[in-house]
Amino acid sequence: MKTFVLATAAVIALSSSAFAAGNISQDYLNVQDLKNSITLNHNGDGPVKQEITNTANVVAATVEDTKQSVGNVNQYASGSALQQGSNFYDTTYGMWNNSTQSIANTLNVALADSMGNVTQAAHGYQNGSNYVEFGQKIDGGVPGIVTAEAPVYPQSIRNMANIVDATNLQTLSQTLAGSGQYATNTVKYTGSGNQWTDGPVTDFGQQIANTANVALLASTNFASMSQVANAPQIGINSIVGQGAVDHVRQTAANVANIFTLPSP
């Protein structure tokens, strides 16, 4: 978890002088909506890649991997705030080979050495949808995906809201409310060929991770902490084939209200 959080937030480059001191307030009140779509009559012989990244309200107070100190941090996303991504592949008669779809929605992230009072509230909606239709077969191109420790999934969705990584802070309040986090991966056979030979799904994987209210702290010296998750986390992986399903892996995880402290 910690490695992924840092990698996601690192897209924001900030100078040390900008965060030498002071309070920070970020409000996200609108819509981030991205769509990728490919429609073919015949084969989609990859590699083909569709990627979506929505990011809002990020404080990354680091310089050359060294965390800086800030004052109070307030990050807010209203009930009308939306982060949404949709990837779509469709081939009427053919196949998809070595094709990947990924979505990452990230909201309210704070990375710093020392922070004052931290408040993160996500009242909006995060949604990701990866969808593939095929008329003959689909090969994900990931041999060994079933037994691999860290495989690359042809379809993956990550929704993340309210993440804090700090050495010290005074108080922490994290709230997930509103419509919540949704993720759907779908592979669907739409052909009309031989029921024994057409429509196989091979070397394919689907992954979903909905994560909310995570605090990674390196010190137990804080006054208070509150984590409230009052919104749904929904993940659906779906494969509708016709022929064989061979070497296929589906994983889904919903995580809410997690904090880590150093060992005594």
C-alpha cells in the first residue's frame, strides 16, 4: 500500500520553499471524466493499451525523496464531485490479443514529514469501468497469471480516497461519504460461432482495489484520530465467454479505515 501511494502522488512536483510552513486548503467541486474507446470490425492484435488517470487534491511535500513539514491540511471533495473513467474495446467478429485497460482515480492525498491538524473529506463519487466485447476469442497475453505473485492484469481499476503518509501530525479526521467507490471489469463474448471452439478466454486477469481512509504514520505522538466510512465500496469482475476459460485470475479488494503505527 505505501509504495503505491507514493508512486501515485509523485506526479505532483513541488518545491521545498512552497511548503516551508503554513496551512493548505484544497477543495474539489467538479467533474473529472475520461473515456477511451476502440471499435473494430475484425481483430485487435495488440499490444493495445488504454490508460486513465484522474487525480485531485494532492499535497506532496517532498524534495528529492525527503519529506518536508507543513501546517494544517484541509482537503475536501463535495457531494457533486466526480472522478470517472471508462475504457471500451469492441470487435464484432474478431479477437483481442495483448490488450490492457487500467483506471486510477485518486482523491485527497497528503504526504509530508510533519503536519498539524489534517482533515480529509470525500463526499463525491469514484467510478471505473473497463469493458471488452469480442466475437471470436480473447488472449490476455499473461502466461502464468494464476500463480504469479505480482502479475500484470489486463484489466485493473484502483479507486483511492483520503490517504495520509506522515512522520508526525497533531490530529487526523478522515471521512468517506456520499456515493462511494465503484469498479467494474467486464469481458463479454458477443459472437455466434461454434459453441465448443469460439469464445475462449485465455491468460487473462481482472483486478479491483477500492481504498478509503488510510493513515501511514511513523510516530504515535498524535492527539486524536477519527476515520469514518459511510459510503459503499463496490467491485465487480465479470467474464462471459462461450468456449474454454483457461488461466484466468480475478481479484477484488475493498479497504476502509486503516492506520499503521511503528512497532514499539
